[in-house]
Amino acid sequence: MTSVRRPPSAAPSAATTRTQAPAAQPARTNQVTQVSRAEVLNRAELARIRSTQAPVAPTPGSWRGGANTEVGRAIQTMRSRLSDVNISIKGDTPQSLFDRAILDNKHVTNEQILEMSKVTLEQLATDPKDRAKVLEKVPNARELPVHKFTVAMLSAVTGIDRAKLSEACPDLGLTGAPGTPLLYAAKTERMQRSTALHDFTDYMRGAGVKGMNKAVWGVENRILSAIVSAAGGGRY
């Protein structure tokens, strides 16, 4: 019997293969489209979150020099010494007033900041006779919040121990001056804050740091700058 051989099956032609391949493309296209949409949504959400976040405020005084510069290191040290002071007068702490009136004051130079950091207790100390007069007029002078406020600022800048500074300068924070009829503890917080800042600048002037009254009050003279301070003026 003659066997009938079946012709071998023809292999799929290259043309057929090429025409069949695109059948899988729609799935890949959908996947790419979904990924693209997800990326767009993620970016939109990220942009929305960023737009609602408050901008980060620069560190006060950072414009004066980087953390590795001499003035930058001095500023970091000064501000760190105020981090534990919680006294507040007229909405200001010693740190916020120091930041605004001194560190971010364009009229205060880097040289003045470095000079202030080297002031000693002996340069600031009130004459012993005047200390007695201060305590005679205001016996609780060292206990007043405005005194502690002022001491904190001067201590932070100079590195002088607060207790020693308070002992040597009981008149810090009092309105007026020892040896004059005008020496009292101000009643209003506005005047207390103004006095604290003026004592800071004027004591630095007295210690030899020239131009501090002028930088903050617009005039260097002790009495005239005190008048500007009392009137609510200033360049800060």
C-alpha cells in the first residue's frame, strides 16, 4: 500500500510574525499612560504641598558671614547663650530684640559685633558708689524683669556670667542714670524694652565700642540717644 505523506506544515512566515507582534502593544501603551498620569499627579501633589508650606526664615545675622567665619561663629555663640532665657517684654525676648535691633541691623558692623564679644566685666561695671545709690533708690533693682532682660543680652554678647554682671551693674534696665535725679523703674513695657536696648548700646559705647548708639538710635550722644529711645524712635 502506498503511504500518503502529509506535506510538512509550513513555518509561519516572517511577515505573519511581524503582523502578530503589535497585538501586545496596547497593554504596554496603557501601562505607560498610567505611569505617566501617576507621575503627573505626584508632581502636582508635591507642588501643592510645597506651595502651602511657609518659607524657611533665614537665621538672624546669617548674611554677615558663614558659620565658619569669625563673625559667624561669634553670632552662633551669642545666640546660643540666649536660648534658655524666657523673659518677655512687649512681645520681645532678649533674643528676638537682639536679633532684630543688632544682628539684622545694617547699621551695626561686623567689626562692632566682634568688639562687643571681647568686652570685659571691668569695662561695664558700675562704680561702687553709684551701685549703692541705685539700690537706695530701687532696692529690688536686680529682681526686676527688665534688669534680667538687659543682663541676659549683655551676658550673651560678652560671655560674662549673668550673676556677676547683675552684681556689678544693678542699674541695668533702670530708666535714667545713677548720680542724677532721674533714676527709676519704668512702669510700661514699651519703656522697659526701650530702656533695655538703650542700656545695651550705651554700655557698649561706654566700654569703648564706638558707634553703637548711632547705629541703633541715629545719634551717638548718651543723652540724645536716650531721648530718641524714650520717644519710641530707633533704626531697627
